[in-house]
Amino acid sequence: RKEVEQDPGPFNVPEGATVAFNCTYSNSASQSFFWYRQDCRKEPKLLMSVYSSGNEDGRFTAQLNRASQYISLLIRDSKLSDSATYLCVVESSGTYKYIFGTGTRLKVLA
Amino acid sequence: EPEVTQTPSHQVTQMGQEVILRCVPISNHLYFYWYRQILGQKVEFLVSFYNNEISEKSEIFDDQFSVERPDGSNFTLKIRSTKLEDSAMYFCASRAGRGAEKLFFGSGTQLSVL
């Protein structure tokens, strides 16, 4: 099983749609979880950290399910500018490594 | 907002040559990283560095690779004898320290090995 696994997509959605991505991780001892956004050939940029209680930042909601070892990202009211690749990132507990998923590509269509 | 700075933005080299990729992490950060991304593939961990030594490295980070923090600000990645498959975008990243998990990335160096 891959350390961090994501559906690569692409997800093509109309403007205004709600879209959700999931990510699974294999190391049950992992402690820190993040969603990053990457635009074409640019560096990853932190979108949000993911906390056990779930957290929200405007149109974005992240949730963590430790029992099933997955995290999710929900984007409400999609904008054209949300088009990007969304990277699930997990820090392996006890190491200094951040492991990236392959990313899920989102295209928001006008 | 403070940022991680990488130079050069593009590097073209001949196979077998040595290259040094340079990074200036955010000034009060303690943990430094190199990642690479081959075109169309995922971001891959290479190495992490803390307290002037490597704390973790991946299988990719073989004897051809080395890292150094030669002074208080720079963090470098050296590839001794480049191979065609080393062509990739190399990202430097840093984070503040314990309890501060957020990783901040530089804009990357695109390495092309011919």
C-alpha cells in the first residue's frame, strides 16, 4: 500500500459546484496532516492543516478520520481560480519526513 | 511574508557534471528539506536536515547527493555526477521547529540534464 494515496482525477466541475477529495495514508502513527495546492510547475503552497476535530477556512473544509486513516477536503462554491492540483501531505510520526500524495487535479469550468 | 529563496530558477547541465542548487530558508527556521518533482509525477522527499546534520533521507538520496549548510543562511544540494534521470524540479523547504509543522517551499530550481 502506498504511504499516501489520492485519486489523481481530473475532477472537472462547473463553477459554483461543491467538490470533495479524499486521501488515505498507511502509517497509523502519523500525526500531522495537510492539504497543499500546486499550480502548474509552481511550488506547493499550504492550503490548510487538518486537525482531528475538523477545520474550516472560508469555502474549504478539511476532516481527518484516524480510524479509517483518511483525510478529506471539501471545496464549496468552486471558483475558476480553484483550478489546481491538490496535494495531500502526511508527516510520518517519529521522522522528519513529509510524504506527498500524487495529487488530485481539479478543473473548474465556466 | 518571509519566504524561501532558491537559485538558480533554471539550471542546464551536461550528464556527468556536478551541480549545486542553492536555497536560503526562512531566517529563524530550524528544519530544512529538499524535494524533487519529475515532470508529471509526485513531489518526492529527498532529505531533511536539522542541527547541521541529515535527519532523514530517502532511497533516492544516494552517494551522488549531498547537502550542506555552509553558513548561517544557505542550504545547498549538490549532485556530484548528474544523470539524465536527475532532470526534475528541485524544491527546498523549511519549517520553524517543534510544534510548528507547516512546511514552506521555495519556487524551485528546474534542473535539465542533457
